Amino acid sequence: MSSWGNYLKISIFGESHGGGIGVVMDGLPAGEFIDREALLLQMGRRAPGKDKAATPRSEADTPEILSGLLNDTTTGAPLCAVIRNTNTRSQDYGNVLSCPRPSHADYTGFVRYHGFNDIRGGGHFSGRLTAPLVFAGAVARQILARRGIRIAAHISSVGALTDSRFDPVQIPADLVERLSTTTFGLIDTDKEIPMRALIEEHRQQGDSIGGTIECAITGMPAGVGSPMFGGVENVLSSILFGIPAVKGIEFGTGFEGTLLSGHEHNDAFRYDGDTVRTVTNHNGGILGGISSGMPIIFRLAIKPTPSISQEQDTVDLTQKTNTTLAIKGRHDPCIVVRAVPVAESAAAVAMLELLKDVNML
Amino acid sequence: MSSWGNYLKISIFGESHGGGIGVVMDGLPAGEFIDREALLLQMGRRAPGKDKAATPRSEADTPEILSGLLNDTTTGAPLCAVIRNTNTRSQDYGNVLSCPRPSHADYTGFVRYHGFNDIRGGGHFSGRLTAPLVFAGAVARQILARRGIRIAAHISSVGALTDSRFDPVQIPADLVERLSTTTFGLIDTDKEIPMRALIEEHRQQGDSIGGTIECAITGMPAGVGSPMFGGVENVLSSILFGIPAVKGIEFGTGFEGTLLSGHEHNDAFRYDGDTVRTVTNHNGGILGGISSGMPIIFRLAIKPTPSISQEQDTVDLTQKTNTTLAIKGRHDPCIVVRAVPVAESAAAVAMLELLKDVNML
Amino acid sequence: MSSWGNYLKISIFGESHGGGIGVVMDGLPAGEFIDREALLLQMGRRAPGKDKAATPRSEADTPEILSGLLNDTTTGAPLCAVIRNTNTRSQDYGNVLSCPRPSHADYTGFVRYHGFNDIRGGGHFSGRLTAPLVFAGAVARQILARRGIRIAAHISSVGALTDSRFDPVQIPADLVERLSTTTFGLIDTDKEIPMRALIEEHRQQGDSIGGTIECAITGMPAGVGSPMFGGVENVLSSILFGIPAVKGIEFGTGFEGTLLSGHEHNDAFRYDGDTVRTVTNHNGGILGGISSGMPIIFRLAIKPTPSISQEQDTVDLTQKTNTTLAIKGRHDPCIVVRAVPVAESAAAVAMLELLKDVNML
Amino acid sequence: MSSWGNYLKISIFGESHGGGIGVVMDGLPAGEFIDREALLLQMGRRAPGKDKAATPRSEADTPEILSGLLNDTTTGAPLCAVIRNTNTRSQDYGNVLSCPRPSHADYTGFVRYHGFNDIRGGGHFSGRLTAPLVFAGAVARQILARRGIRIAAHISSVGALTDSRFDPVQIPADLVERLSTTTFGLIDTDKEIPMRALIEEHRQQGDSIGGTIECAITGMPAGVGSPMFGGVENVLSSILFGIPAVKGIEFGTGFEGTLLSGHEHNDAFRYDGDTVRTVTNHNGGILGGISSGMPIIFRLAIKPTPSISQEQDTVDLTQKTNTTLAIKGRHDPCIVVRAVPVAESAAAVAMLELLKDVNML
């Protein structure tokens, strides 16, 4: 299902080479001013062609808001935004009709939909479908910011090249501000040159490379989230795995934390004035599924872009034979870069859902 | 929310030291024979006191089935099982009323429920609440097995000690059978002695240690799962983060796979007779959220048990002062061991949900 | 599905002649004191054998609360109550295995569940399953009363004999109090003798009779409910049709109101101090799906009890022949009487759901 | 919430005088051919200006399908249709900003959304929002027809003038075909002249009149629907009350059936060849919430259109005083006529949901 949410429902539609894509957001609070410039800024961060590490496919990607806003203020009725598909070159994908691209959804989508799914450009499975998600997140983050909640992510690694990590106990507001408005987000900006070089190297080889994203949510009050299946981790992961190429998520110390003993990993509580805080934040701001008031921190594993131009082994579903495939078309050699604002956006939508769960919205 | 599922709904209830715990399963197919011995075998794998690496708290944990079964066959009506709480020693937890245990849900639950939640033994946040989840999974796996789908997990690491990994392309049926019925699941059984030694060492120090679990689902047909938010990864993670102490999940190569380039990571398609298979399975049996027919493989990060008997820094919420805490009571020094059947169980429930989504149940 | 609700989820389980029946309520606010005497009073209103117009089957129907309450106060965790089945005489229903009772769910349940459903006493379709619904409602109405919201229903007709109707603009508090605690609820108590006589007449003939229930909800603030499918009417009807034998629902003037012209039917607004009220209340307190602040009023159509002892035509599903059936067992000749507290209870649960939707709970 | 459905989700958006309205359908089966002419025919039945008994406001109401269709065949991805708002005259509604129209959602919407909702033309509460519902139904009914399921409704009354009723046991296919394609649906077409005269009389008086709609669903197999809250009645009513002005629903004999005794009302089973049928169909094709294989029959109560041009008492929310209001603008004197295809459409969507619940879709 391309619908998500229990309290704040989003419904995403569209196929890469169809008439248009978009999103309906149902359950937004009324009376929230939405800055259209800020929306476009976020859309632009994800848009192709904005950064040379990304695909040259360039699109206006300007959303048209059909409903739910009056005088740039939410009415409480569902907000629908539509983005037209304009710059499509379907012939690039002609050969995937019978020969599924390795590590793509071509084959599984074919089986799931009995061959009826639109496979041009990946159809509904295309990374382009993250545009409406970024739109939804751009709306959500304005509502969150008004309540002191902010979200920022960065490229924490490309291949073996790593950025610094967030200090999980204290994340500077100016860092959050910078990361949440840039297109090649790094804590340690010195890493930009080597990372771009690594990506460019893979592009020239007709290859691609994976990476990781680290995301922080600051200002979230303690006590948000519900036990068992309504926890912050459940809600975040259920939306974040909707981003293509995400193959893992960890909160706080995550997998590395499993090497620690309890006395090393436990986050001691201390009063900071009247506020209870933890001295460390190995749990990533979440205890028992519920926010602790510390920054919420998670990392995503992004697999290498499956679309590479090197020849690959595949099958011909029509001929029922083995064959090879060389993917044409324009593709990101490292999808991590553009996935950064998408991760922030999904997290923003999830935070609205969680706040509504505890009557804070 | 302690309810989960859209097609097959489970609703888990209970607190560690209350009258009882249990689960309602709504949406099971009618006419499925349920072997009660097999249920008890699975319940026993998770039960405390069964393995010396776990807490000595021993409970009958025998579920009473109140509804939904007639002649040991599902009626199609909701199946409710209740497990009584019998062996509770609430005085062990007396001091946590005002002093939250670090890295536990005591503090966040207190804020979430304004101090009204039952904190004896962790209340509704207790690991004991995984017993009804194992019950639900034990029902689910019998229904799955009848359709050729089997689930097995193992302790893939305790601290820095690692077990072998599954061969993601071909998992022997006898290995699956062995792992899914044991209490200290390892592929490489030679690792049992050193792992138990490491756990025992932490116990003697009043400490604990984390670890990871690897889980495989075999026999899942291709084409199961839905795009975006209805994918196998979304559905699995949304239930698996309901298991206490889970702080990360990765599918296929996960975080390690981000180091690879596309030509290394992509899984080539090949015909195996009439069946399309992949030569490698770096994607963990999931492409675009939909099963590929290859084994579904995921790993979980389990943080070190937060309940340790060493003295720790915390706060006194009543006095509003900093203080220290030494947790009494009986606790697992490594929760990974008992979490193995819980992970399998949650995965089994998720598979029923996914099969029903595509009309295969 | 026997689960209901988006914000406050209830999951009802059990079969008439199984081990027990019950309900899980997930999403209750924490910190609500629950008076157990008041619970039993409500359970008693629905219980068989309490009123001579009802079936003589007598059961303790005492719910055991397994979770979610500590010191008689909600913890915020799911509240589960179990009611044991004790007084069952399955042999009374022996013949329905192959011969479905006309107007019952025997046949449709058989088809739906491929013959695996428990048909003893109606199984999961039994009117007995309204006991957990009354329990849930009894919890809900205490939470509502604390917020000034009260619910009362009465027998508005048995066959052609009618009670007076509520004054939809002003419902006296003492009438609400009286109706919500009685077992044969009438506004005009003079109607009790003729109504009981009519019911008794049908009992003696081995027959049954239908009727209607009118229900009022007072104290509901204006602005509760959401547009289109989240309206008060949608939410109420989606739960009320879960009561067996309900075949119709109308709000305000309902079907009679269709005879009116707009100028007769429209409810004029007037200020009453600072409060906006309507002069009439033909809309039953709901405009555009949202509460207007006036009493919410609905009526239910209850078909005649299908279990009658007169011989009836049916089929033998085993022999695949036509045959006749005389139903044995103990049955209510007019289910309307006991359905009154069930209707109130379902409405109470629905009101909690609606209040939570607008952050008022 | 303007979203509906568990298996087949629809999400409706738009405001009467905003940029556009539309619907996203998520969960449609792939591979279904959709005849665009048939879609337009259904849209046309509801469109204003097509029938002189309706409002003269004329709109193209031509939906643009943005996604989910390829070569006029469903792809399985969400189908989104957008209808532009072109013919809006907002000044007609200028005075309702402060003075809520009696029996409309103006006042309750104002309270619900704290004054931020778009009230021009009723905003999201406008009857115009039924256009996307008719679109969704028009898609659904083509999928249903391919499985032998058909839906037809008629004006069963306008004020006190009544049409004949369906024979609930046998509904001729040609009648279903005729009704499901006409704009003034009557079984007894002789009633058209007097009904139109009655409507015209109310129009000339600046008044309106209510009525009822009867709807039949034929070809539905037995065994569809789930117990308690997943029954056919629950599902149908939860969507049908989303149609503005619907104030009541009854299935089978409904309220009239409450006058009957059990021996009169019970529907005897008989074999018709190998098929089990009922001799009568007082239960409207639904037993215990599950379809019996007989026609499903329900009736809706439609209140008189609240928009009348006669002067009415209301309040001025800005001045906080009582005042009067004369509504300008173009309105249907009897909304029943155009609500007929809307009722059919909502029923069609509900049938898809129910079929999917039992794996028949």
C-alpha cells in the first residue's frame, strides 16, 4: 500500500512516466501557515539535476496544491499536491519490459501485478515517487518547527568514506539549520571533495556506490510514542523503508552498540535544572519506544544504486532464457546524496503522526 | 498501540505483575489445525528458566486458549490466549517507583502515562509481554509450514563473538528445522561454549552484553508485499521493533552492503528450470519491498540488557534530585538468547499479514 | 473483523459455548478511575435472566479484568476483561449443525468459514458477544461522565406499541440517569405493562416480535467528528451494526424527516447566552458529520428474534434437501429489551473514539 | 477523515471553490480494463445541470486520470483522478462567512477547524465532493460487473410520493441495467411527472423537499462480510453516511420490519437446484453481517436540501447576535435525484472492499 499513517494519513500516487505524481495528506491540523518558498526549497534539495553527483534528468518538480490550503494556511481538509511528469524519455527503458534489471523491482513488480504494472522508468517503484514524500515532509517540518522540533540529516558515509557523527547529546541549532537546507549535507564539509571524487569515479566506470545517512530530530518532547507496535522506532521504520534502496535502520548506537556491555551502554539520568536528561544517548532518544526528550537519532543503510551501465546477467521473461542487459538512461551513481532530504521528510511526517497520537497536535 | 496488523490483527495485553497477559488474533483463516504440543514447544523456547544463560525466573507460561479453536482447528473467529502471572515478586522492583532504571522505559512510560502506568516488573513494557507474541507466532508458523514457509533464527553474535551467517542463496531444511526448535540457536554449534562463557562472565560482574540475531524465512513465494509502505521490510520492521531491546534491523547485506559498488551488490537473475532465481542474494529476498522468491534474510541489533546489578546514576523523580540505583531482581545477562524465538514469531505473524495482502491466505 | 476503532481500538473475542468471551481495549487514557460496581450494574442490565421479558438462561457474567487497571485506575496499557462461559447446554443446538436456523448467521457463517465456525449457541455470532461490548461501554461511559457526557436509551417501540420520544432539544438529566440504570427502559413507564403483555403473548406462541430503540447522547461539545467518512453518523453506525438484529439506524428525524420540506426541517441557530444552539434539533445533533452541541439522537431498528420455537422451513446442508426445523433452547421473545444497554454501550465506545480524534481525550 | 477503507483505500480531497477535487484509490486489482466512456456516463448522472430537477450549476466534471492506468488497464498502483473546479461564483456565498446556514456544516465546520476551513460553497463539506466518490464507484462497478455483481438504485420517494419497491427476491437484469444508467431513476416511471411537479413546486417556493433512495446489489455471492464490525451493514453504512444529507439507512425490511413477528419475518431456506436461497428476503441479503447470496437491499433517508432561499433565523458569529439569512446561489430543491448515482457508487466501493476481505478480489 502506498498509504501510510493512522492519524495523519498520506496517500502517494503516480508512476514515473505517467501523467503525474502526488500526495494527499489527510489529518493535518487547521490553521497552520505554509510557506511556499520553503516548500520549494525542500523540493529542490531532492530534485534531479540540482547537484552534479546526481542524475542529469532535470524537472521542474513544481507541485501544484489543489486543496487544503486557503490563503497559504491549512484548512483542515485533505491537502493534495500534484507534480506533473514532463521530462520523460521512455525509450531509454524499452528493454526492461522483458529483461528485469538486477536488484530493481522490475521482476518482483511483474510477479506481484501479473505483468500489468507500468514499468516505464520504474513506474510506481521509481525513486521519483520520493518527490511527493518530500513535499509532505516539507509541509510537516514547518508545522514541527513552530513547535520547536527540527530535523536534519547528513551523508554519514559513501562507500568507506565517512563523515563525522552527530554528538547525540547536544546538536547545535546552526548545524541543524545548515544541514536541513543544503544539497550535499555533511557535518565535516572537508569530506565533500573526496566523496564527490569517489562518486564520480563510480560514474565513469558505469558503476554505483552505497552509503549511509544519519538523521537527528531535535526538540521532541519526552513521552511521545506508544508501547510495543506504536513506538517511535516502529513508526519511523515503517515509513523509512518506503524510500527505495533503504536496506537497514538503526537507532542510537544500533549494531555497534551490541558490542557493548550494559554498564557501558546504559544512559544515566541526571537533572539539568528541572529537566531530566541522559548523560549519554546510546538509545538514540528512545526508551521503550517512547521519546526521552533527548535527540532522536537514526542511521539508514542505502544500497548502491542498482541502475548501472555495465553489462549484467539477467533473464528474458518473454523468451524464458538467460540473457544480459546494459541499462541505458540517466542514473544517480550514488543515491545517498538525494536520499538525505527524503529521509528527513519521512521522519517529519512520522513525527506529526506520533505527536497526534499523544494529543500534542 | 499494542495492536498490530491490517489484515491479521493481533492485540496484546497485560502487565508483568498484573492478573495475566495474552493476545487476541483476529483474521486467522478458518480450518487450520493447531498442534498444541508445537505451541508449547515454542512457548518453552522463550520461557525464562529454561536455559541457564537466561533469568532464573520460572513460569509455567502455559497459555489457555479461550476462543477461536474447536477440535484444535481454527474457527475463523478471533483466537484469544491468556497466560496467568503466577511467579511475581513485586518487592524486587520497589525502588523503581521513583528512580527510573537507566535505558529502561520507566522514565518515558512515566511521562507518557502521567505516572499511572504499572511499573512493577516493567509493567506493559516488560519483556514478559513477548510471551503472547511467541504464542501468536507459534500459531502463525504452523499455518505457514502447511504452505511450505519456514522461519529460523540464530544468535549471530554475542558481543564480539560471532556465529556463521546463513548462506543467503540456499538454506538447508534440516538447519531450519534444528534452529526453529532449539533454545540456544547457532549455525556453528562450536560457538556455544565460548558464548555461554562470555555471558556468564557478564553475569558474574553484575553486567550484561548485547548481540545480534539473524533470521531467515524460506519458501516464501515471489510477489508478496506491496509498494512503498506495504513492503516486506516495512511490515517486518513495524512488528520487530515491538520486541524490547531491538535497536536496529537490516535486510540482506544491510549496512555492510553500503560499502559495495553496484556491480558487486546487484543480484543477477538466472533461470533454474522454470524458476527465476538470483545468483547472489544481497537484497535479502526483497526487491522494491516485494519478495523475490529467494530466502528473506534480516538481522536485528539487540542492545545489552539494561537491568544490571551494578550501581548506576539516575534521578529520583519524587525528590527531584540526582541519585544512584542498584537494580535487584533476576535478569538475563544477555537477552539475545531468548529473543531468538521472539524474532521468529514476530516474523511469522508478519508473513501471515503479507500473504493475506496478496490473497494467498 | 471483530476489532473496531482507529484511536481507541476494541477487540472482542469468544464464542457462545467456548471457554470464555471478552474484550481488549487499547488506547484508553491513563489515570481514569473505574468504579467496578458501576461496571457490574451495566453488565447486569444486559445479562439474561434479569428480566422476565428475556431468556431464562442465567449467567454470572462477572468480568475478570486481567490488565490495564491498577488500584482501579487505568494504566494506559490495554485493558482486557474475560467473562467465562459457565451455563451452556450445547445439546440444545445439536440440530443446527446441518440445518441452518432461518434469519440467523448459521448459513452465512457456514459459507464464510467453510464449515469450520463454532455453531454451538451461535458461536461468535451469538448475542452473548454483546456482553464484552457492554463491558467496554461501561468503562467508556465512566470516562465520558467525568467530562459531562451521558448516554441513555429506551425501548421506543415493541411491535406497534410505542413509547414517547425524547425531546431532542432538552433532555432532563434525571431521565438520562433513570434510563441508563434500568432494565426495561421507557420514557413513559405506563407503557411497560402493555409492552410486557405483547412480548409474553409472543413467547407463549413460540414467536417473537421486533421493535426500536431510541438513544440520546447529552453533553457532547460542538465540533466533534470529521468530514466525509469520519463523521459521527459513520462512526456510530459502523459500531452499532455490530449488534445482532440491528437492521436500521436513523439520526434526528431520519426517515420521517424525508417527508418534510427544507423550511420545516432546517434547525435555526440562536444564541443562548454565549452558546450557539438550535431552536429545533431535526438533525439529531449532527451537521456535516460533526456534533453541533445539541443532543445526539439516533434510533435503531431491531428485527424480531429469529430464534422461534414454531416449526420453520429450512434446508439440510448435509443431505442437500429441504426440511423443517423447530428450534429448541431458551430465547428472548423480544431482544429489544436487552439491546437497550448494548446500544448505549456501543455509543459510549464510539464517543471516546470521536473525542480522541479531536484531541479531547 | 476523508479516507475510507482497510483493503481498498480511497482518499478524497478538494474543496468546492478550490483548485480541484479528486480521489486516490489504493489497492485496486491489477489488469482490470476501465472503459472511460462508462466512467463519464456515471459522472454525468451526478453532474449538476444534467437534469432540470437539479441545480443549474454546470461543470465539465471531466476527471483527469493521473496514475494507475496504462492502456486503460489498472496497473495495481494507486489510481488518482482530478477534477478541476471551473465554474465557481464565490461571491454567492459571501454572507455565510459569519452567518452559518441552518442545517449545513458551516457552524460545525467552523468550530471543528477553528474558523480556518474553506467555507466557500461549503468547502470540503460541499455536495460537490461526491463527484470523486462517483468516479471511484464508476471504476469499482466495472470491476464488479466483470464478476457478475451489479448495483442499481432508484428514487423510492420524494416527500410523500413513493415509487414501487424492488422485489427483494428477484430483481430483473434489465431493470438493474436501466436504473444504473439513468438520471431520474424510478422503477415505476409513471411517477416521474408527479415527482418532478412536487420538486418544481418546492423550487418555486424557494424551498426544498426530502426523500428516500432504495438500492440493490445483485450477484453478490454468499459468504462475504465478517462478523461484528466487519459486516456488510457496518461497511456499507460507514461509507454511505459520507454522502451529505443522508440521515438514515435500513437493510431489508428495516424499520417497517420491526412491526413483524418472528414467524412473519424469518426468511425460510430452500434449495433452488444446488443453490440455497431464501423464499423471502426480509433480511436484505445479509445474515449476521454476511451476504446470503440473495440481493443486498438498503434504503437511505435523505433530508431536504438545507440550502433554501427563504429567509431563515441564524446567528452572526462575528457580531455574536441573532440575525436572519437568505441564501443566494444555485441549489437543488431535491438532492435525492442526484444522490442516486452517489449511493450506487459508494455501495460499489464498499463491495470491492468486502470482496477483498474474503480473497475474492
